[in-house]
Amino acid sequence: ALASALAGCQRAHIAAQPPLLDWHTSPLDLNLRGMNGKSYLFRCPAGKPVPESVAGSGVYTDASSICAAAAHAGAIDAQHGGLVMIQILAGQSDYHGSAQNFIRSIAYPRAWGGSFAVLSIADAGGSKKP
């Protein structure tokens, strides 16, 4: 019984692909505000960040594009896409912009009600292709 239960778990794990996002989708679009401390795994397609779609650096406003923030943070390469894990955080009093990995994030110098960080997916069992 245990062997078949384990086989069922493995099948379910393999079958459950993380949701595929586009380069506009933000945590706010997905109604994740307030889920502070929870982590979510997504897939980003190969693509290109939309200008000014990311606000913040390290910690991003929850209105920022998840895929663009992941590319800005260096978690994925925009040309190839890939898996992205984010953690929902409380809002911050302000957000700093920066240029990293060929993406410029904008500053948002006011308080915003929700934030997120891009986590390394090394812990999520994701593998980067060479």
C-alpha cells in the first residue's frame, strides 16, 4: 500500500506544472497580497520585460511583473524563461530602483501596501540548463 501511495505522490508531483505567467502578471493580479511569508512557484516564458514593469530592487512592489522582477534579480534569463519562486512580503515605506541584468527597475518613493522577493529556486529542486 505504501509503494502505491508513494508512486501516486510522485506522479502528482511530476504532473503538477507550476502556472505559466506572461510578462505582465504581478502578485497583485493573482490576489496574493496579504499572503505574507508564503512562497509560490511559477514558470515564465522566454520573453522580454515591459519597460517600467518592475518597481523596487531586492524587494519589489506587488504590482511589479513577476517575470521581469525575476530577470532583474538574476533568477531567470529573459531570453530563456524558467522557474521563479517568489515570497510574499508586507508593504514597504519606499522602494529603490536599480539596473541589474540588463533591466532597469523604477523607484517608488512612497509606501505601497504589498511586496514580494524573488527566491533562489535551487531550494525548490529547479535545475538550470547549461
